Amino acid sequence: MGKTGRIRWCEWCGDPLPEHQGPGRPRRYCRDSHKALAYQLRRDARLLQAMGVAEIRCDVRTQDHAPPRPPGPPPPVAEPKQGSLF
């Protein structure tokens, strides 16, 4: 709980934040990586808006960003070519 007596939550993942103590602003994110991800999302949204994209529908906070794989066995993995770095 903060100075107001209520629990604050991370704006990215929803985990509870530690109690704010001392001067300065209270935290908005539980990890620096969540703060960076939120900034990148805001930045990308501004860029897309400038490009004229009207709406983006996705939840970036989900763990699985890939589209669902169709049922069945996984596709074969290609062998690297000779001389390839990877």
C-alpha cells in the first residue's frame, strides 16, 4: 500500500508493486523491462498512427505472440547449408 493506503499494480503485468516510501513518484511498473516494453509499445503506436494505421488489435501482454500452430506433427527442420554461419 502506498501513502494513500491502497495497493498499486504494475501497469504492464498487473502484479502488486512494493509499497512506495520516500520522496518522488511511486513506481508504475514492477520491473525495468516492463517499463521499457510499455515505452516501446507507446512509441510504436505513435509511429503507426503517423503512418495512418487506424487501429491495432492485439494484446502484447500475452506470453504467446505467435499464431496458433495447426494440429499435427511439427514441420521438418531444414539442415543448415555447408558454409553457413548458422
